[in-house]
Amino acid sequence: MSIQKRNGDCPPPDNGCDDCKDKDNATQKSITAERMAICTILYETEGNVAQQQTKFDGENVVFKEKKCMFLHTEENYRRFRNLEICAGTELLQTNSSIKTNVASLNKLNTDLNKLLTDITKQIKDAKSKFADLKSASCKLDDSITDKCNAAQWKALTGKVLENCNEDPKQPIDPCKNTESEINNLVCLPKGLGKDIDYIFQSSADVTGIQLFSNIDTLDPLQKNLSDKSNAFEKLISDTMKTRKGDLDKLQADLVDAVKTITQTAMDRNSMRSDFEGYYDTTKFLCCPPCDCVTISTANTDSTGKDNCKEECNPRLQNCGTKICDICKDVQVTFCCDSPDTPDKKCD
């Protein structure tokens, strides 16, 4: 039964309960006075219950709003936390690896540049030596056609110069290959001179390519990437910390809201219990179900004949028995006694 309906059941102050007739005696006046006092408390308790119910409804709205704010903030925090753990950490570790690799490549590039420079210098020195060889070859070639050396040429090869009228002779065995060897000494330096030119030019080209493809330019790029990455990771980390602080604060607010709404519910239920008690009390005082009040036969003899007049017999024996039954129910409920336990005497 609702509170409002029960308020309507509470007897009005002037006429009492419909199915009870108040008697104009001291006992009834005392009961009526007590009933009116409890009715007044009942009305006040009804207001307190309504007030606590309104407060509970309001606290419930606040609790739901704080819960939603907490859940949204928690979801936002998790996103930044996961982004910081995955993308942020991966980005920083990648930059660290790139920095190590760029430093290693820069060292290799410096060593390669030094090596190529040294090779080019050595080729240049060799080229100057090949120039001396080519000059010696030219001088050797000139000496062959020199008339001053005709006798030496004839002695070495057995041949005479074209402008000489002497017949050639077969050279001695140790000198039979002299002509071809001398010719090689004359022609080979010319081909080697061109080869050293090609080698020198290629060396210079390779050194130039290495200089133009210099990876030293990667170092400032890596530093710029590292700075941008650190700034991005710091933004994520700072935002995550801010969200964590917001989350902790909202969690504390949510805990307070839970405590408040729980306390409000307990206060409301306690006042409802008080209201039920006052309601039942006023109802009892209005129309008390005194069915336990009966004429007892405690004063009858063995034949069942009353020793006293009927109005002299006790009337509350059954009421005492019912109260004793309540005592037994309490023992079963709160004292862990089994309902099967034999009846005990109620003290």
C-alpha cells in the first residue's frame, strides 16, 4: 500500500475510526491522545519520506551524470594511453634506431670519402709515373731510328735501318726476341698511358658521385624528425597525464556520489520503516484487534465449574501466550534455533 493511501486510512482527529466507537472514559481518552500524537508524527514522517525520496531521485540523477562523465573520460584516457604506449613508444624507438643508423652511415661515408680520396691521390701519382714511362718509350722509339744507334740495333736484332744498304743478319739466339720486346717497350706505354687516364677519370668521377650523394644531409633530417617526434610524444603523454588526473578526480566524485546516494537510500528506507511502524501503530490504536482478550477458565475446578464469577476470571492469558510465541519466533530467527527444536518455556 502506498504512503498516500495509508495517510488516507489514518483516522481523522475528530471522529476516530469508522468501525470503532470511542467511549467517553479515561482509558479511551488516553488512547485517543496517544493516537493523535502518533498520527501527528505519522504526518511528519510522511513528509520526511517524501523529502528523502525527492533527495534520492536528485542524487540518482547526479550519480548517473557523474557515472557517464567518468566512463567518457575513462574511454578518452584509454585512447591516449594506448596511443602513447603503441604509437608514441614505437615512434621514439624508431627515432633512436634511425639516429644510430645515421651515425653509423655517416662514419662509413666519412671512411669511404677518405678511402676514395686516397685512391685518387695514388692514381694521380701513378699517372705521373706513367707519363715518365711514356716519355721513356718515346725516347726509345727515337733512338731506334737514330743513325748513331744503327750498329747497336744491328747487333741486337741483326737488322739494318731502312736507309742503310747493308744486308740484315740473323741475330744470335739470345737476342732473337729483342726486336719484338723493344717494340713492346715502345707501344705498351702508349696503351697503358690511356688506361691510366681512364682510371684517373673514373676515380675522380666516383669521388664526385660520393660527394654529391653525401649522406651527411641525413643528420639534420634525422634531428628534425627526432624533435618533431619528441614533441608529438610529449603532447600525447601530457594529454594522457591530464586525462588521468581528470579520471582520478571524477572517480573520487563518483565514489562520493555512490556514498551519498547509498546513504540517502538508507535514510529513505529507514524513514519508510518508521512510517510503516507509525502507520500500523495508529491503525492499531484506532481499531485494535484484541481477539486474544478472552475470559479465561483458569479459576475453574475439576468439574469445570467456576469458582468465581465470570468477570473475575483473567482475560489476558491468551495475549501472554501469543507474546510467548513471538518470543519463540525471535529465537528461531536471531538465535539460530531450529524450528524443530522442542518448545522452550518463554521467560
